Amino acid sequence: DYGRIGVIIDDNTDSTEDGSLVLQTITNGANTEKVRITSTGSVGIGTDAPVTNLDIWGANGARPTDPFGGQNQLFISQGGTYNAGITISADNNTGTQICTFIQSNTSASAALIGTQSNHGARIRTNNTDRITIASGGAITFNSAFTFPTSDGSSGQTLQTDGSGNVTWSSAGTGTISGSGTDNYIPRFNGTTALENSA
């Protein structure tokens, strides 16, 4: 007897009977529940009281609560100092895996979204790339222009060449000469000199 599939009666009231399907496996000599399907169709893995359609509990530390009160269809939780997340990986049959993850990370004290493999990431709307992050960190917006991957020097500004290349640029230099009269608005006389307005 290394595993069991059974039914638990939740409510045996006539005409309102409810029951749950339970899957057990043997652990350290004892059958323990691993999966439960409730009468409403919710599936609990690691929990006998799923709060969403699919509730996965890592059984470490104190169980977090679902902040959305069951409104979402998937709830993955961990306690203690363990991370909770989803990893999606695809292999192209040549040994190259594209590994994507969404994670609540306790050591980083932040939500992490990205790739674990050496691949870029894209955010799309209407099946069109809107934000592309290359594996080296370069960010491209709307397939139109790409930001530099490092900071510029003090006082520099971002400048585009109109062809999708954005770079750091220093402000122009030069000397303005000329003179004017009080209460007049100055105007350029040529490219570097000022004089009174007409």
C-alpha cells in the first residue's frame, strides 16, 4: 500500500451531498494527502482546502493568504524564506533552453519577472512587440529606438539620429558676442552676434 485514491464525504445531507476526491502517497511509512479535488472542482496540491481553481502550497513555514480572495484561478504560495513562482522552459532540440520565470523572491524582497537563460524578453500587445529587453540589457521601445546600456557623462542628454539610435550627447559650445540697448529685445546678427531688434 504505497498510495491511495479515496473519497471524503464533505456533506451527507440528503439532496445536498458533497464529496472530495483525495490522492495519497506514502511518505516515511505513512499515507499522506498530496492532492485534493473538491466538490466545486478546485484542485489543491499540498493543501486540503484550495482557495482557487488551482492552489499549490509548498508546505514550508506559515501559509500565506490569497490577497485576491479566490478571484484568480491560480494561487502558488510558500512560507518561511522559500521563493514561490512559475518556471516555463522550452528546448529547441539542440540543447538550448529558453527559461522564463515569474517569482516572488524573498532574498531580493521583490517580484522578479524575466529569463533565467541567456535570452531576451519581449512584452507584446496585439501580438506586436512594444518593449524588448535584449539579453545584455538594451531596451527597445515599440521596435523604434533603443536606449544606451550605460550612463552618460555629467550634463549630457539623450539624442536620436532619427533612425532608431539613441546616444548620449554633450551640449553644443560656442561664444556669443555683441551689444544692445536697454529695453530692446535682442536678435541674432549672423550666427554668433546679438544686436537690437528692428
